[in-house]
Amino acid sequence: MINKIKVKNAKIIKLQFFNDFPDGNLVIGEEKKSVPFAIKRFYFINNLFNKKAIRGLHAHKKLKQIILCVNGSFELHLDDGRTKQKIIMNDPYTGIYLGSKVWRVMKKFSSDCVILVVASDYYKESDYFRDYQKFLKSVNE
Ligand code: TYD
């Protein structure tokens, strides 16, 4: 995993968990506590069997999210327009908060990888930067 975030508008979120060994772990996120926004949506991504899959390739204008790797591993590449950082996501108890204008690319998924995303708003295509040059221009405005 990681212990320091270098890119802007991103931070590490540590989730509270209970070790109920041998009966599992219980992991908790709560609005305005570990999750620094009101939650309107969650989604998860599974069936990541394609070794060449690349996801993300976008930034958001306003949306706030927490990205969690609840099983397996993947690489999360972040870019705030100036600084780039690669994070190995392999710890289900540590999420990455992403605020506005952070370009993200997700790749190198293990086949058992499951990604959970918690978001501050409903899906709106108009909130996406999908063009890297337009994203850079907006960051430098
Ligand atoms: P996208 O956010 O680009 O996925 P990722 O960043 O994981 O690669 O979304 C992929 C597609 O799914 C895109 O066509 C929009 C659609 N989508 C929804 O309809 N609702 C949602 O909540 C999300 C996240 C995506």
C-alpha cells in the first residue's frame, strides 16, 4: 500500500475494522467520519479477468470519491496535472479519497480484484473530464 500521498486533492482513508477471527473481519466506513462527504452512490467493479484491462482514464470536475480495493490488488495511477503517483492498492482497510481534478488510471488487476467506490453524487457524464488535454487546461486555468 502507501503511507504518503503526493498529489493534490487526494488522501489516505483508514477504515475502522473489527477482527472477528476466525469468523471474519468487519470493516466500517461512516459518513462525515471516515468518509468526508455525504454518500449518494456506491458501485463496485468485479470480474476483472482481462489482464490488459485499463479503467478510469478520467478526472472529475466536482465529484468526491473513495476508492477501496476490498479484495485482490491493482495499480492506481494518480495525476493532479503536475504530480503523478502510483499506488499499489492491496489493503482492504485503506481507501484513497479523490476530490476534484485528479486524473486516475486503474490497471494490473488481479483476477480476484474487487473495487468498491463510494461517491458524493449520482452519475453525471457532464462531471467527467475524459480528455487529458482538457483536464490539464482546466487544472492550469
Ligand atoms: P467509468 O466511470 O468511466 O468507469 P471506470 O472509471 O471504472 O473505468 O464508467 C464506465 C461506464 O459506466 C460509462 O459508460 C458510464 C457508466 N456508468 C454509469 O452509468 N453509472 C455509474 O455510476 C458509473 C460509475 C458508470
